[in-house]
Amino acid sequence: MVDPVTVGIIIFVLALISGFEVITKVPPLLHTPLMSGSNAISGITLVGSLVAAGAGEQRVAEILGTLAVVFASVNVFGGYLVTDRMLRMFRK
């Protein structure tokens, strides 16, 4: 049987690599309009990280889950700030 911590770390690293690849492929011109859609995805990530942090399986899982909650929260709130700023630019 595979250790749950090892599986969690592997999933975390794969998510980190795939997220970096996806973000770097988006042209700067499209980045801001896509923020509102990515906020929904980040919200799902936030829910998943809350589940991981609160599962209480192992101490490492709690620490990684808490870190994921912090990073997902920053991403969601930052995305909303950027989207709000973009929308204010189009007001008269």
C-alpha cells in the first residue's frame, strides 16, 4: 500500500507543475478577462484544500492543507481585485 502522505505530495507537485505550465501559456492580453473564470476554479481548489487541512489524517497533510488554503485564498481574493480593477477601467 502507498503511504497517503506520498500520494498527497505527488498530487501537490503535479498540480504545481501543471498550474505553472497553464499560467505561462496564457498571453498577457487574455490574462485579465480569464481571471473571473479562473476564480471559480480557485474556489474549488480552496474547498479541496479546506478538506485536506481538516481531514486530520497526519500532521504533514494538515500543514500542506493549510498552506494550500493560504495560497488558494490569496489567488481567489487577488483575482477578484484584478477583475474589479479591470471592470472599473471600463466605467465612464
